Amino acid sequence: MMLPIVMLLKEILGFNDTIYRTVVGLGYMIIYPGLLLVVVIAALMLWAERKIVALVQLRYGPLWVSRRIGGALQGFADLIRFSFQEVIIPRRSDVIPFLLSPGLAILFSMLPLAFIPISPSIHPPVYSDLALLVVIAIISLAPIFIVIMGWASDNKFAFVGSLREALLIVSYEIPLIISIISMAVIYRSLDFYEIVERQYMLPGMILNPFAFIASFIAVLRTTSRFPFEISEAESEIVAGPYTEYSGLMFGLSMGLAYIKLYVYTLILSLVFLGGWLPLQGGEGILLGFLAPSLVVIIKLSLLSLVAVFLRAIYGRYRLDQAVRLGWIYVLGLSIVSLIWSLALVYGGWVRWE
Amino acid sequence: MVASSIAIEEISKELIQTRDLGVTEEGERLVELQIGPTHPGSGHMRIRVWVDGDIIVRCDPDIGFVFRTIEKLSENRIYMKTIPLVERPSLLDTTPMTIGYINALEKLMGIEPPPRAKYLRTMLAELTRIASHLYGVGILSIFLGHSTGFMWGFGDRELFVELANQLSGARITYAYVVPGGVRRDMPQSFPDDVEKALRYMERRLKDWYKIFLNNPVIEDRLREVGVLRKNDAVKLGITGPNLRASGVDFDVRVADPYEAYDELDFMVPVAEEGDAYARTLVRFEEIKQSINIIRDALKKMPSGDIIHPQIARMFNPLMKKIYEETRRVKFPGIFASLKPPKGEATARVEAGRGEALFHIVSDGSPRPYRFRWTTPSYRNVILFKYMIPGHRLADLPAIYGSLDYFPPEADR
Amino acid sequence: MASQQPQASQQRLALGKALEELATRLSEHLKGVATKVEADKRSMVINIEVDRSRILEAAKILSSLGFDHVKSLTGVDYPDKGVIELMVHIGSYSRGLRRIMAILRSKLDRKDPRAPTLTQIWPSSELQEREAWEMFGIVFEGHPDLRRLLLPEEFEGLWPGRKDFEIPTRKAGEVEEPWK
């Protein structure tokens, strides 16, 4: 499905399909809905978290930076400040992994955006009909770099933090993968376009609520939202794997959690909440691209706000309690969701032409 | 030569990197963590833990980072100047400390404050007890990662700090209690403000139960954690709500009443389990009991003098005029050259965290010969050594917060 | 309120009498061990004076009578008499005895103050003995872990609690560590 303006672009850039595809792909990844949008939404989500939690806790929250809009630019102010701070590298740390791992973690968290469509009219830079599987595979690599971060800093607390992260990765990625695969079983497809289209009657949340709950809890763990903020528990291990980072590296590490939150909630909103439905794709850039993407972004933000609000309610779980929860309850729930999906499909309740 | 020195440097670099995973006297491969003074979860002390995997094998509290030598300082100062010194370490419930010191001094001098002064002292002590327990619960919350409990604890405490401000003129360090009575009378609007604050606190306690005590994550973190059995608590000399949560119903206000406590009607909450959850519950119940005590004290408040007549006799005419018009005590010269008779006196009080002991040895001069002072947190430090081993590393902040241990108070 | 005053003073008289009775009973139990047992009615304490060699015995007897924890353990320095008095406040959590305290006193030689450790009888005295050692130099024989508690390492060999400790004062222009 090509838009007329896109055809115009193709005319202008002329003869070479590859150059055209590269330019559009770069625009997609860097400007919208790629890096720039991710940074903007991460900064706004940071502000929203602090503001909502502050209102529950009888205080104002960020107010100083941009008073008239309630301090909404606080996230950007923090980013600017981090950019100008000195980056201190401990002498006995392993320098190359120390410096590279935050960037690599963000790379592997944002790489899935190349596979995920945000509107029915424009294809993502890499269109594949196994997109769901590829995305889950890539994003499961990101937590490993957090473990490397903790090992590369020469600090006992960072070491303890990365041990915790390693233990928790194993416990919670498996239920996530099983839940997502069980949704793929229902939709009988791994292609995001077909997944969204096949939610026209009921969203995935209602087709398989077990998968929704299990994958939401697993996402909470992966992005270190309360009550699973274990690997960076402040009162026990200072800042976990991120202890020795300062300046822009620290900003990247802190932003990593929100970037992962964006990508995971994007996946969840496409698979469970119906993506860009009820809007169908149309002609023109407005109806065909911007409007459906805004619907997706709104659904994604709702999920993120719920995830972020839990900071005001819960404390932190202890490591062994979280691991027990993952291996018994969340894994059990995801297996139940798989059985449910199989029952729905092979029992004949769900049929696609 | 050069090659061998380089080789030595390489080997020593390797040794330095593996220095932590050596074998200690227990024969295990332990990691020694210093949860030191600049750690967000340690307060003003250093806790050295030896960890085997995730289980703490040994724990050594290293206190003394805020040691202010109050006992030695008081030997060079007149009796009145020790009153502000005594309230500084235990910064949250300052009034019981001053009450204890002044009680010991009054026993030496052989005088007793008038009834109204006793009731005013009691009321302020209970206001600070509520503030201290809210602080303790706030610190426990932030150690568990529950930032709402932290902000609510400090926000609600602000109310009682403001009330104390109205009564005494300062927010935290009041110096309100003087030998022979108190320094100021309560303002006219004070009983109404107190009643409003108490009603607000009762409403808030319901919210606290919903978000903190009945929170499944908090229950998981606190139940069965840091269990202190009854005979261990007695043997180790533990005091305060920690003792009462282990089944011993000892409270100095009931066992050895001072000030107006024997005329007031209240109960002492006791729990049986002895875990961290029981300790937190006991603190919340004590807040409720303190609310009752304050209401009772306001109802039964006698009228009359706020300073002992023997001291009031030494006012000059200007001081007498100020006392009669504004009910404020301007200190007569007797306070500067106060010479209690030779002898010794002991007093004890129930501060927010437990029992504090005061012993003054006087040799007839205006300065104390020896002032001995034991605080409840000082007596509770020993729990770090004996109760923590066997728990997981993540239980350390939970136990620390549930003990309501305040390092400056322990160090004095 | 005025009617409560005679009631209160009557109560106090009764308490004073009970304390004296308790003191006489205690002195019977401690016959031959304590050199002096007397009640202090103002502070509601019973002062028990023992000789240095009898400290452990007296402590065992008191512990068996129901005094189960140490509230405070410290020394009082009397340089003109040449003694450091070890002063132990003992209390009880049992119902009958919780209203009073006993103070176990013993005079130690100031030139070489030694005392037996009380940690075997009352484990609550472990950290307090460390503080008494670092302040006064009282060596507690048999203590499992006698090292400094509150003071930093620079105070090796100095006993700040004693009266002859010169409190360091800083003159104008002086820098750190004036106690060296």
C-alpha cells in the first residue's frame, strides 16, 4: 500500500529503489516513530511518573523547570544536564565494556523498531512476516548488557546488582516468550499487520487475558518497574549495575528503562490492545500514517502510565520472592495461556479465513 | 631486573583484583560488603557484612561516626547548658530526653514541678513520640522502596512538628523543660489545634493501613523477617517497641511512672510474633495510644503555676511581670549558678525508641561530676550482631528499618 | 488535683518502705559478698557495693534473683581517691522487680583497672564493656571481643573518660589532629 506522496518521493529520488528505501528507513528510525519520538516519549513518561507519584504522596512533583505546563520539560532538562556532566571512568574497571554496554543495550532495545509497523500504510524499514518472533528475539538480548555493565565496573555493589539481574532475566523472559507465542497461536500469524487486523472483533486482551497479565508482569520486571525494581535497589546496593556511571552514561542507563518500556508497550499494544484499530488505513499522510500512529501511541502511553503508577503503591520485592513469583505464578499463568490458546484454536472457536 | 619487576607488578595486580574472594576463617568464600556511612541504606554508621551468595554470615556494626561526647562535655558546663546538648542526639523525640535529665536533676535538688507543668511535659512528650514513630515508619518505607510511605510519614509528621512549634517556639529542639517546670504555657488556641491534628491523624491511619500495612509486597518483606524471640530480647537487653513486639509488656511509663503518666489512661500495645511486621504494627498502635493520651491530658489539664514556687520566688520584678502577663519564664540567676547538693540520682524515661537512663553524680559544684546517659538505640545495636546473620542481604534494610535504630542517638 | 497530692505522697511513702524491705532481703542473699546494700528512695534504686574479687559472684546471685539485663555499664573516675568506680545499672523485665533498678558498684585500682567480664551472665553488657574500656581503660578479663566502639584509631592509649584527659583545644592557625 503506497501513498501518493511516497510515490512522489520515489519519483524525486529517482531511479534507485535502494536509496529511496534507505532514506525512508532512516527517517522512520531516527525521526518518527524512531529515536526522536522515543526520546520525547521517554522524557514525558519520566515527567508523568514523577508527577503522578507526587500527587499521590501529597506533594507537587517537578514544578520549577517549566512552571506553566506543570514542569513537563523536566525530563529534557535532566537530559541536557547529564550531557554536560563529567563522565568518570573508574581506573580498575574494564574500560571498553564499561563504555560500550549502555549504548549496546539501547541499540538492542531500539532495533526492534525497525520491524514494528506503527500504521497500516507505511511498511517498517524491514518488513518480515515473522516480525513478532524477530522482535522478541532481539529484545531479549538487551538485559545481557546490563549484566555486563555491572561486571565491568569494579564495584561490589554493581556486581551484586548484575547477579540479581542475571537471575531475574532467566526467570521472567521465559513466561514473556510463552505468552507472546500463545497469542501468535491464536492469531495464527507472526506478522504484525495480520495480528492487528484479526483483532477487529475482540482485542487480544479479551481473547486471552492470561497471556495479557503474564506478559504485562514480565514487562514490569524487564523495565524495573516497582515492585520489581530489584537490580537497582537503592537502599541495598546503591544503584546496582549503574552505580559507577556518571554524566551522559548515567543518563543513558536511566533512559534505558524508559526506552525499553516504550518498545515493550508498543509490542503489547499491537498484540493485545488492537494497535491502530478502530482506525483503518486511508489515503494521504494524515489519515494513512499520522492518525493511526497516534492511536497506537495513545494506547502505548496508557499501558506505560499504568506501569509507572505502580511506583506510588508498591515496595520492592526481595530477590528470592520475585524469583519464586516468576517461576511459579507467572510461568504457570503463561502455560495456562498457551493451553487456552490451543483450546480456542483447535476447539474451533477462533477461525480465520 | 626490569622483566622481573614487571612480572611482580602483573602478579600483584591479579592478587588485588581477587582480594575479595579469599577464604576467611569460616572456610567459606565470603564477600565482605561495607554498607558504609555514604550508603543510602545505612544512616550514620558502617555495617560490615560477610555474605555467602545471598545469605549474611556475619555482621559487625561499626558505630561512633556521630559520637559527640555529650557525657564529657557536660562535665565542663553548668547544668542548664546540658539541656540543649541532651536533646541534640536523639533528634526526633527530644522531649523525653530532656525530661529524663531534668528528672534526675530535680531528684538531686529535691523539688518537684507543679502539676500543670507535669501535664504540659507529658503532652509534648507524646506529640514528639507520634512524630518519632512516623519518622521511623518513613525510614522503614524508603528502605523497602516504598516511597509513598516515606513521603506520607514525613508529611504527617510535619503537623506535629508545627504543633510543637506553637507550644515551645522551636520545631525540633525545644529546650522546653527546665528544672522546676516548663518554660512556656500553652497558647489559647492550642487545644483546638491539637484536636484538629489528632482527628486528621486518625483519618490518615486508615489510609496508612490500606497502602502500607495491608500491602502484599510489604507484608512479604516484613513477615517472618528478623524474628526476635522473647528470651533473646530479654537476655540482650532490648528496649522499646522492639521488646514489646516480642511479647514482653515492659513500658517505663507503666512500670516506673514519671511526670503525669500515672494519672492518665492508656494501654501498652504488645505483639507476640517478634518479626519486623509485629514491630511496625506495635508502632502504629502506639501512635493511636499517644493520641488517646494527648486527649486525656488536655481534658485533665490542671490550672496553676508552670514553675516551682521556690524558683518563682527568685524572680526579679521584671521577670514576675512577664510571667504574669505572658506566662513565660525568664530564667532567674539561680539557673546559672545552680548547685545541687552532693549525691547521686538516677532517672529513666520511655523515649520513642525505648528506655533511656540518666545518672548524675554531683559533688556540690555548679558542674556535674559525672553524667551517664544510655539511650535506647545504644542498647539495641547488639541486635545487628546477633539477629542479622542467617538472613538474606535484602533483609538487612528491612530489619534495620523495623528496629527504628537511629545512629546519632546510639552514639550520643 | 489537690486531693491527689496526699494520695501521691502516701503512695510514695509506701513505695519507700517496700524498697527498704527489698534492700534488706537482698542484703541477706548477698551476705558475705556485698560490702554495702542500701536503698535510695528518691531514685528508686538499690546500691550494692562489692569488692573487685566478688563481682562475678554477686552478679550470679543477682541474675538468679531475677535481674536479667544490664542497662548501663560505665566507670566514674575519682583521681583524688585513686580509684575508678565501676558502676553497673541492672534492671529486670520480670513483673515484680521491674519497678526498681540495682546499681552494682565496685572500686577498681586506678593504675591498673581490671574487672571480670559480665558477658557470660548478662549478654547485654557486651557493647557497654567495650565503651567502658575505651573511655576509662578498664580491662574486662574474658571479654570475647574487646576493641574500640565509638572512638577512632587515633585514640590508642588515651582514656578520654578519665579526669586527667586534656581536652584538645585548637589555637588560631592550628590544623587537624591536635591530640597528637
